[in-house]
Amino acid sequence: MGTAPGEAVAALVSPAGRRDPYPLYEALRAHGPVIPVRSGLTVVVGYAEISRALRDNRLRVQDAASYDVIYPRWRSHSSLRGYTDSMLYRNPPDHARMRRLVSSGFTPARVAAMSESVERMVHRLLDRLADLGAGGAPVDYIAEFASRLPIAVISALIGVAERDQQWFREMASDLTIALEGITNIARLGAADRAMDELAAYFGDLIEHRRRHPADDMLTALVRAHDDGGAQGDGGAQGERGVGREGGARGSRDGGGGARLSHDELVGNLMLLLTAGFETTSFLLGHGLRLAFEHPEQAARLRAEPGRSTSYVEEVLRFETPVQATSRWAETGMELLGTPLEGGTKVVLMLGAGNRDPERFPDPTRFDPDRPDIQPLSFGAGPHFCLGAPLSRMEARIALPLLLRRFPALAAAEPPDHRDRWVGRGLRRFLITV
Ligand code: HEM
């Protein structure tokens, strides 16, 4: 029956698979939506099945206890220690406590209130593109725009001074390597250094905010550390209302109260800084590339910027920035009819789910007019991306402004894709403005 699952999975991380994983997803789909690949590894490629699995609390994220089993020396890496102090590496009940507290600072209202300043940042970056591209000089859209906007936005939210942003961007880029966990141990040296420097920087920033509170996200997060914060909405799909029970466990300096410890506060700041940096730049990169490939869509965005909402959803579906995430079955269980032994890794192929023909008719067609897109690109369930409203807002604002500002915008050469499977994005994209 065509390509064996093991072969298809191995091919995903080959250079050809990294470049174009989509035929491999279809080879996997021929074996069903949930596929046991070998003992200890199951992959999920169906939209509905991925969505169900991400809401199944018997499947756990990688955390300190699981690192202890697979890589006992992981604690020698400060970058890994830092991330395991963040919500993305925590399971119930700890996760809900952390998520509620961080959400109390990173509220949808605070994000929405940023729209005008995001517009200003976009205009400033467009001015820069205009200068750099004057006289027809090719400009790298990724380096000069797509990777600058997300850092400028998150820096403004956290309260990082503008003069520190260049340094901040370099640190974030080094630290992002550690988001891939222990798959990249050889490159963790730079991530560890970035983590140490950023932890010191955040320590000072936190102290400053404690002495000089402001109406900003960091002040709210410092409050979450000091007194448990305001009652925020955890915002997780499928986990609403359970936040307050997250409770005492894991709060190491709150006398048992539902607080964030200092390390957790710093770990979550690192996560906010890095989780949305490359991912949003990938979204902006794909968004422009697809506009060039579909000039009729670019024309519509220029004429009606409000169309960017559905345009961005379709970009997220069609070129999913994070192609996969994973979970672990802690004990033996059955996942949608497939038995899993305890310790099995379950890889949820978001990029495959977003092209599931059962959910999206004619999935290889780029069509922002599809009804009810709802891609899996931000995950689902308790760990649903906390930054989804922010990155959506950035792309919805930036893409139409970019296209309107430069009516003759064009690719100077084909885009250069990153040689990665999970983090799917462009490395370099020379354009003329
Ligand atoms: C296009 C941009 C983005 C994409 C594609 C993306 C994707 C994702 C995905 C797939 C997850 C779930 C991972 C899992 O369940 O294993 C996630 C979680 C998360 N994301 Fe994003 N993200 C983006 C932007 C952002 C931004 C801008 C921020 C913050 C400023 C952010 C912060 C987070 C956080 C804090 C989590 C962890 C939530 C939790 O564990 O409860 N993300 N993201």
C-alpha cells in the first residue's frame, strides 16, 4: 500500500521532505488519520483527530519529569531549565495555574489596544523598506520586515526599550533553538548564553517595574508573581473555568498560594518572547509569497484591507508555520481506537491536518473565501497558542499596508526556504519595492 508509514516519517526530515512535506502527508493519510508507525511512535494527520488528541488530557507535554527520563543531564542547560519553567512545558494541574496568571497580563483587551501602535510600527518599517529599496535595490523582506515586526511588538508589550531591541532580537534568535527541546543539543550553547543574559535583563526589568508600576503587561505579570495577579481568563480552548484550581502545586515561593515564582515569571517571559518571534515572521513571509503567487488576491487586499482576516486564516492553513507538535502517553491508553503503550510519543501533524480533504475540500487550492477556515495552526485545547490574537493582528494589519504602500512590489528572486520541517518559513526573500 504505497509508502510505508516509517518511510514517510523518515522522509519528512530529509532535505526533499523539509522542502515539500505535503506529498508525504498524503502518503501517511493513505494509512488512516491515526497511524502507529512503530513501537513508541504514533502520528496523527486527520484534522478532527488532531483536534481531539490535543484536548485529551491523558496525553502530556514534555516536562521536567520526562526530560529526566530521556536526557538526565538536561539540567546543565539553562535554556532547557528556563523553558521547563514556562507553561508550554507544564501539565495539569500546574499548567492551568500558570496559564491563568500569565493570561491576566496578556489579555485580549491589551492586545486589541495595541492595534494603533502596531500600525505605527508597520509604517516605520515600511519607511525603512522604502529607504533600503530606493532606486530598485533588492531588499530582504524577512530580515528587514518580517522578523523585525514581531520583536518590535512583543518588546513594546513587555516594555523593552527601543535601544535594546536589536540585542533582544539576537538573543531571541539564539534562544529559539531551545524551543526544539533536546533535538538540538549540540546547538544549545548559544541558547544557554542567551537564556542567562536575558534572565539577568528580565530580572532588572522586573525589579524596575516593581518599583515603578505602569499600565503594562509586565506590571501585571509582576503582580501575578507578587500577589497572584488579577483573575484573568485562561483563554485556553476547552479549559475555560478551571484556571483557579491550578492552585498551589508548583508555586515555589508563594506560601502555597496560586502565584508565579520568579523563575516561572522569567521562563514565561522567555516563552512569550520566543514563541511568537519566528512563527509570526513565517506567517508574514508566507503571506507575501502567496500574494505574489495569487495576484488577484493581492489586488483584493489592496482594494479592501478588511479582507485580510480571511486571507491570513487561509495563509495559516495553507502554509502552517509550526508543522507539528507532540505529546506523550503517560500510561497505556487508546487514542481514537488505536492502542498506545505507556511512553508512546504522539506526533500531531498540524500541517497535514490543515490539508485534510475531509475538512477542507480541494485542500491544495489556496482560497481565502473558504467558509469557516479555523486552521489547526495555533494548536487546540489547554495549550492553544496564547499569542494567536497578537500574531493574527500583526499579519492582518501588516500585509494590506505593505501591498498598498508599494503598488509595484515584486519578488527579486524566488524565496529561499528554511531547511526545516517543523518550523516552516522563509529564510530570505529578496523583493523590490
Ligand atoms: C503565527 C504565529 C504563531 C504560531 C503559528 C504559533 C503556534 C503555536 C502552537 C502550535 C502552539 C501550541 C503548541 C502545543 O500545543 O504543543 C503555541 C503555543 C503558544 N504560543 Fe504560539 N504561535 C504563534 C505566535 C505566538 C505569539 C505572537 C505568542 C506570544 C507573544 C505566542 C505564545 C505562545 C504561548 C505562550 C504558547 C503556550 C501556551 C500554553 O502552553 O498554554 N505564540 N503556539
